[in-house]
Amino acid sequence: MEIIVKSSEIRKALEKIGNILPAKPALMITNGILIEVKEDSLSCVSTDLENTIKLDIGCKVVKKGNAVIGGKKLISLVKQIPDEEIKITRKDNSIELKCQNSKYSFIMMDYDEFPKFPKFTGDTVLTIEGSKLKKAIGKIKFCIDPEEPRPHFRGGLLDIREDSLNIVATDTKRLSLYRLLLEKGEQKKCKCLLPYKLLSMLPSLVDDDAIDISIGKNQISFKYKDTYLVSQLLSGSEDFPDYEKVIPDESKQKEIFIQRDTLLSTLKRISLFTSDRYNKVKISFGKNVAVFAVESPEVGEAQEKMDIEYSGQEQDLAFPPVSLVEFLQLLEGEQVRFGFTSEKTPVLLRDSQQADYLYVAMPLKLE
């Protein structure tokens, strides 16, 4: 095996696939990165057994071959090599990297032990812009509890409809939904559960261009440009809550429109007076005023008043402040719609002008 490749090209590829290298590998061989050289290209493969990624890189091929190299060491080295050409050569049981004034040699890992690239069969369900997919994931991921014992709450639901793609997450106390409109086409209706790790990695792996998504029985694949990612799906999509029944009917709610920045800054200040044991902010809505209050025997007390436009019945609600702050930090509009019916029913928050991104939170019990 012998190739000549630009350091900038291989650096960019290795930084991407390094996200999949496991922190605590079940098999030591998955610490490695598989390098495969064919007639006119170089492929790099990384896997944690649940996610496998393959990137093709253009290079000058002198001799075909393959090798497995310790991934983290290789990535760290390539990151520090200046922008120049690298000659990579296999010599007996080692891989040699030569630059203009430097030479490095890695002992190879056992190629035969490296897991084979997963065989995947699935229908191409849809093609979507990477920028939109990344945005949707970033909007819902905070509602996932990766430590939840029930698998259907450890990931995000991908719900493909005839004309929309809904990405949903819930930890049973709150729920977030982001809806992407699709052109009516040939895509099949489908529901599947994406693992938390996959959702965490995808935004750094994909770019803004179109991505082909294929879904099989237990796997999902993402193909874009010279990158191919295959991941295991979580079981239990059929057990995921009927999220449309969880979302309150807006027409039956009292609603208040509040400046997002004002509400966010108020909650951040008030939350300084909470503690692990007393983690609650009480919000009292009255005529044209909202009062935010925290009482903690461990920290102290805080109260802030905010002028609002409201003439309905007085209503007290209570929440862990972070449950509101995390959503508000992701909201892009200037105003947030705050909808409620009682202290015992879910509230609905969304951008005042846009219904495609919404958040449902269950209030805490009032004392």
C-alpha cells in the first residue's frame, strides 16, 4: 500500500470519523481506523459497533492495500502536520507517514479483527438538506434522557409523513417537536428511533448539502457526498408516546405573549436562588403582571415582576427553571407564546409567529 495525499484532506476526514471512536471500546480493535486503498481513492472507516462511518478521500494511488491504525494517535498527529503532501506506505507490520522533513511509523493493528462494514438494505425514504436536519436535531435533543431505562425514551423519534418530517423527543416530563415540511413525493411513511449518540454526532458529521436517508428494519443510513454512515436504530418506536395527544389544544388555552429575551434573563437570575432540593420557580399570572418567585431555605429568596398583557383569570404555575431556560435559549423569535389551562395540565410554548417548533412542559405540583 502506498499513497500520496494532502494533509488538509485527510485531516478533515479523520476529524469527522474520530467522533465515532468509542471512549470505552467493547473490542480493542475498534480503537483503530481502517484505511483501504483502491485504484483511485482512499477510504477511512471507523466504528463503535453501533455506528459505522466510511469517508472517501481523493489521493494519488501508487499501490493498493489496507491497514488498521490506532485512531486517536493518528488523528492527533495529522492535526499537527502542516499543510503539505503526506506519503503513506505500508512496510511489513507498520505504516509509515513521510512529510517534507519528517517521518513517522505506526505499528499496525490486526486487519482481520476489524469489523466488516455492515450490510444494509433499506428503502431510500427521503432526501433532505443537511442544514435543516442539523437544525432540527439541535432543537429537540435537550429533551432526551440517555440514561432512561426504557429504550423508547433514550432517543429521538423520526416520524416521516406524506408531506412533513417530525423529529420528536421526550423524557416524560417535557416534549419538544420540530417539523420540517417536505414536498409531496414518493417517500414512505415511517417511524423509527434514533439513538442519542447518533443525534449527538450527526451535526458534526454532515454538511449543509443534500443527504439521502434510507431506513431498514433495524438500521438507518445517511449518504452525502463522499460519506456513508450506517447506524443501529433503537427498538421500541411503537412504544413511543402518541405525541400529538400530548400537545395541548391551543384553542382551549389561555395565552400570554412575552418577549423571549426578557423572560429568559428573568429566569436565569431567579434560578440562581434554587438548589438541588429546592429547584422550583413559581410563576403567578395576574392582571397585566407576571410574578416570578423562588424560596429556598438553602440559598434565599428572589422575586421579579414583569409587565404583560393579560386580563384572564389568575393562575399560578411552577417549573424547574432549567426546563424553560433550555427551550428559550433555542428559540429564535422575539416573542414566545406561553399557553396554559391549569396548574395540573401541560403548558405549550412556541414562537409567537411559528408553529413548526414547539415545546410542552408539565408544571410541578404547587405547595
